[in-house]
Amino acid sequence: MRIDDAAGAYAQHLAEVRRLSPATVRAYRSDLASLARACEGTGLADVDLEHLRDWLWQAVQRGDSRATIARRTAAVRGFFAWALESGRVTADPSLRLVAPKRGRTLPQVATADTLGAVLARLEHAAADGDPVALRDHAILELLYGAAVRVSELCGLDLDDLDRDRRTARVVGKGAKERVVPFGGPALRSIDAYLVRGRPVLAARGEGRSPGRAVFLGVRGARLGTRAVYDLVARELGPELGGAAGPHALRHSAATHLLDGGADLRAVQEILGHASLGTTQIYTHVSSERLAAAYRLAHPRA
């Protein structure tokens, strides 16, 4: 069996059985396509440990990051474990494949004052009732106020919002649902958008129904993640001195919650992390900020 053929079946398994996110499936599929090119002419059952080591060495030579190489290692390990379990191979060549340790990098975080200024600017821009400005203000308020992922925000339907309880039901990684709270400013921006902005955008659909999507594009269809990335980069990037994506708002919300005294497990539930260890990185962010403040202010620092 060719590696490409098995990789296609594995990608389908990841999407339909393990219910991984489309982005994760695409990344793993790309990694396995790279492996197939590196092992061109070698059948799946003939791949051995040296093939895999050579493939990773090529990535090192290209200058791929440790995180990318670690992901590729995880992809090929999962692939061959599945191939062995499903009878496509009789031995797993990836068992002794060693991945480089990932360097721990602290997430990009904006200060509360910085975000306050950005959101105030967006609120002012939306004051004249422009539907796109109303939508953009609501998007950033919800990204920060509920600490949701961009895919979760774009997937929101009208029925997912409980404006009385100020909560949103989102579908996260692994198709897991959770209910997240958001605050008064987010509620006000959402109400303004739903009353004055969304109907205008929906009417631009040229007879096509916008469905139940909360956030719509300028042509009346459900808003895509790329448009949200562009919005955040435009509004928040200059404040952070470079590129910024929607995850910067999620990182900032988590850090500010912990700075304000929120329980770590409560923050884990809000973020939808399967592991508490994933959430704990934000305690390091808070510690770094505390240490920086100490070094600046204490006479004996």
C-alpha cells in the first residue's frame, strides 16, 4: 500500500472517528504528504526507522522549528499506531523515533489598558451605526470577554446565545460543547450588532438565507476565520508591536482572569482545555509580569 493512500484513510479516521479539528487534520495530512514525498517509491510496509529519521533530519536542515518537528513526530507516531492496529503494517517503525523537546514560549498578552483603548476605539467607530463596525466591535468584545477560539466564534448560531444569562454555547476541539460567560460590555455590543448591524448584512445576501449564523460577512454569509484574523491584526497588531491574531485576545483574557484571582480550574473550564497543564502556562505569564514589575519598582531588585 502507498503511504499517500493510507494517509488519506488516516485523515478520514481523524476527522470522523477521533473528531479532531479541521485545522489539525490538515496539518497532519500535510505532514504525511511530506513523508510520502521523502519516501517516494517506498511502500507503507517497507518504511523503517531510518526513513523516518532521514525525513526529520531534512526538516532540521530546512530550519523548521522544534514545535513543527515535534508535531511531525506526533503525526507519524499516530499514523503508524493506527496502521498497525488496522492491519496495514505488521510493525511500527516510529516506536523509537525521538522528538525534540518543545521550547516553552509564553503567549502574547495585551494589557487590560491596551485592550480597553482598542475596544473603546471600536465602540466609537460603531456609534454611527455602520453594520461592519458594529459587527467588528461585537467580535472583539466576545473574543476577549468570553475567551473563545476564533473557530468557536465563527461557528456561533443565534440559538447559542443566551443574552439573559450572558452565556454562549460553543463547540470546541473534539466537537466538545461548553457554555462560556461574557460580560456586560460584550452583551451591549452584541445587542447593538444584532439589532442594527446583522439585519443590514443579512439583506446583502441577494436572496440567499444567512441561516442562523451570528456573525456575517459583507455579502451576508457566515463570517470566516480569515476575516477575523485580518480584523484582529488590523486593530490589535499595532498595539502589540507586530502581528496579532485572535488567540492574543484569548491569552489576554486567561491571564487577566488569573491576575484578578480566578481559580485555575475555573479558567480551564472557560477555555475548554482538556488538561490543566495547558492552562497553567498562564500562571507563568502572570509570574513573569510580577517579576518584571518587581525589577522595575523594588530598590533592591
